Amino acid sequence: MPLVAILRGQRTEIIAPVVQALTEGGFTALEITMNSPAAIEQIRLASALAKDHLMIGAGTVIKLADLDAAQAAGAGFIVTPAVVPEVISECIRRGLPVFPGAFTPTEILQAHRLGATMVKLFPAHRLGPDYLRDLKAPLPHIHLLATGGITPETLPEYVMAGADGFGIGSPLFEPHRLDAKNWAWLRARARQFCAAWESSINERSRSHLPQPLAT
């Protein structure tokens, strides 16, 4: 399931129920951003709770010190907000999957050539699925993880445009739902995203469009 849940700026006390809700909802990856309070503690806790059910990664990694701390806490993948060559290269050297953020064709190609596992197209919703489709025309070999403003309703458009996966933040982690500790809603929301992905992939297959690239 190439959907990455993105948790930013939340309290450590919600980590356990979030991990449980995401796992039960069908997600297989959770990114905790390094600009969150107690990010290292949260990554360590989430990694211990997730076991083999959910891969825990670190996001907003922009310097090597953050990479060191995140990996020591148990992060199994790294996400950057932009193309940060030294972080990307070090992740490759260590064998850590890395998802650099990029927006323009030049940035996307640079991230790919540096060894990105997938390139995070961010913010994807600013120019929409047509922009992703335009990027895929000359760069069909590059994995694109559409991130920013994606909902279960808009996700199918991006799949049909060629997205290989998604990073999902606030449309999954609505602040008032987290404040209310509405874990049943979070679990159901996660299932909505997974169902949208699966139905869209089936439709893409029936339309004889290229399938998502293997990750």
C-alpha cells in the first residue's frame, strides 16, 4: 500500500492510538516530521509499537544530524522537503529508502539521479493532476509520490494521471478529530484512502494505462 501517513506537530500521547488506527485501517507507512515537538521520542515509540505492521519514517529531514538522530530512534525511511544532496547521498550509502521533495522537472530529475527511492511531488495540489500527467510524459521512469492536499475524493485523479503513491497529512489527520481522540474516525478515514487507491488502480488497469512502478 504505497500511502504514507504524515504526522506533524502532534502530542506524544496520541502516538499509540494513531499507530493502532492506521494499522487497522490498512496503512503500512507512517512519517513523523522532525519539526514536531519530541519527534525523536515519537519515532522511537512508534517504531516499538508498530513492529512489522507499520514502517516508521522521519520527515522534514534537512541536515545530517537529523538523519543520524532519526535513524538511531528507529526510522526506516527518510523524507526531505526539498532536494538536499548530502542527506539523499548519505541515505543511499546507509541503505535507507529516501523520498526527497521536489516540484519542478529539474528538481525531480536531480533527486532521481541522486538515487531517490521515490520523488515526493510537493505541493501536488497546487497545479493538480494535470501537472503530474505532464511530468510523467517525459519522465515516466521516475516514481512520483504525490503529496499535499490529497483526499479520498481527489486521489483517483492523481492515480489516473500516473501517481505511484501518496503522502497524506492533514486530510487524514484532521486536528479536531485528533483533539477529540476519535480513533474510530481515523481508522475509517484510513480505510477510505486505501479503498480509493485500490479501486483507482483497478480502473487504471482496465484503462490499459501504465501501472504504478514497483517500490
